[in-house]
Amino acid sequence: MLQRIQTIYLLLAIATIASFLFAPVIRFEAADIKYVNDVQAWDIKPFISGYFVFIVAILEGIAIGFSLIAIFLYKRRSFQVALSWLALFLHAACAAYIYYYFQTKENPIDIIYTLWNLAAIPPVIFLILAIINIKKDEALVKSMDRLRD
């Protein structure tokens, strides 16, 4: 049912993933020319085959979509758990990609990770809590089925 606690956790995960997407996670600084630029997570785009590809925005959007779909699949709890795990994996992959992309890039200016990178942690916690509570619901339903037999 929609009024379960995992629905709240999934909604909180969606909200925190969206806030991470618009948070300034990287700061470019060049002290000699007084240049400072903050980069949001959605704006990280590599140049691949002549096109800018918004990898983080696409994957985080898919993670948000999986979490939203999981809310309405309350009757299919095993599929709900699978979608929650996929959303968790995609979000973790985005956070890892941001770190990897700027660690392997050579720039003449300083790249500073901001405290907003910690905004990647709450969605992981909320998705794990949702998965735990979905599994508790599944165990409760199975125990009720045993009592009916």
C-alpha cells in the first residue's frame, strides 16, 4: 500500500537525489586570475564524439524514475526491491563518476570538491532503509500466509 514507511523513504530518496543533482559539487579556482566557478552535478558533461553528454543527469534521472516507479509497485515487492537496488547502484555510480572524471582530468586550475559532495550520502541511506522495510513487508506477508494455511 502507498501509506507504508518505504514510500516515505523512497520519496525522501527522490528529493535528496534531486537536490544532489542541482548542488554545486565542484569548484574551479585559479588564484592568479581570480577565477571561481561552481559546477552543479547535472552540468558535468564530457565531450564524446562531437557531442556533450550529460551522463550524471541522465543516470540520476533514471534513478529518480526507478524510485518513483517502485513507489507504485507495492503489490510486487520483489520487483520493488530490484528497482530500489538499481536506483541505488545508479546513484552510487554517478557519485563515483564525478570523482573519477575530475581526478583523471588534467587542468591548469585547481579543482576543489565542495561539501555538497556529502549530499550523495542521504539517498543511499534512504534507499537502503526502503529496501529493508520492503523486505520486512515481504516477511510479514509470508508469515500471514503461513497462518492462513
